[in-house]
Amino acid sequence: MRTCLKTGSVDVVVTSPPYNIGKLYNQYCDALPREEYLTWMDEVGKEVRRVLADEGSFFLNLGGRLDDPWNPYEIAQKMRDKFVLQNVIHWVKSIAIDKRDAGSRSNVVGDVAVGHYKPIGGKRFLHDCHEYIFHFTPKGNVALDRLAIGIPYQDKSNIRRWKSTKADLRCRGNTWFLPYETIRDQRSQRPHPSSFPIRLPEMCLRLHGIKKTNLVLDPFIGIGSTAIACLRLGLFCTGFDIDEKYLDVAVNRINCY
């Protein structure tokens, strides 16, 4: 970023850095001493702030370990002197809905369990079904295109009830159910240990607003999910990674898109 990007040249940053939870990357040690890692993330935040336009958005995807739930909050705290936390989005990867809780007017016909699930050992923790997407902006006043990722009303009477409603579409809110695609071969289908689905950056970009986005940045671009989201939306994207193997995968995915 320091070498290649001018101050204020980026409209949206969507990224997911290493969480420092011991993931097995090819070139990076994901188990730094806590303060060293947080200091590094502080430096990343400073540089993101420099390159981000004053009306830009910074979507930071973070997770943690069951035995270290403070991790995403501590990273977010490092951004506090640089950005305003405008929204907190919960990326739900797995969800269970009981028919009785859905109500008689819903389209749910039975108990539902959808999304990625991996059993855990021990008796202390609940299964970790979500991660955070912290939406930072320079001043906290960035107007969003909420209906670009909107959903139809369940109760159609709301279309007439709310004066501001002009169509059968409402704000999705800050809880996004975005499951991973089911895979059978981890090595070939998911060659990166911690990638997010393409739809995640795509929704972030739509929310910020396609028409006012000229350049998107992913400073931890990995295997290129943010870049592919930009291709889908007709946006320019730049990004960086220290791992040539991940970048080769990214280039191949982009060329095959």
C-alpha cells in the first residue's frame, strides 16, 4: 500500500486478515505474540486510512477461536483512533430455525438447519456459527445503498403500512447468512485455509454503492475472492499478498471467470 497506492485513492476496502489463531498458511506464521500481532494490525489500519477516500468504506472481516473470543474485538479496537465504527455486521455461516419459532405465517414448513457445521470436542463451548464484518468509515456518515442487498417483505401488508416503502423490498439488516459452498476435496477446492465466499465482498460492495465505487482494495487478497466479486460487478480491484502460490490461484480463478 505504501509503495503502490496514493492517498485517498481507494473507495472501498474489503478484506480478511490472518486472525492470529494458528491457521496453516504457506508463508505466514499465524501465531505471533499477541502484542506484536496487534501492533502490526494497527499499522495496517493506519495505511488503510491513508489510502481510503473520505467517503469510503472499510469492511474488515474478523473471527477468532472459541477459547479466545476477545480477538476480533481487540483488533477492532485498534481501528478506533482512525475510523468510526459505522456498522457491525454478523456473517452467519450456519443457522438452525425451529418451525415453532418461525411462526405460522412464515414459509418455513419444518425445522431447518443450514450451513457449514463441524463438530467440536469438549463441553465448554457452543459451536462457532458466525464471524464479524466491522464496517469502518472515516467520519461515520457514509450513505449506503441498503436496498441493493434488500429482501422482499415477509408480511406484504408492510408495503402499505410504512410511508417510506415504495416497493416490496426492505433492508436486510446486519445479519447476513452466507454459507460456504459444500466441498469434497479441501486441497483442490479450497487451497487457502481461511478464505471467505465471493458473495461476502460482493454484498459489501453493493451496500456501499456500485455507482460511487471506482477502485476496490483487498490488502490480503489471498486467492482472489474480492477480485472476482469486483469482476461480477464491473469494478476495478487491486490487492496484495505475500504468498505467490495463493496469487497464482487468484490469477487462475480470475482468468477462468
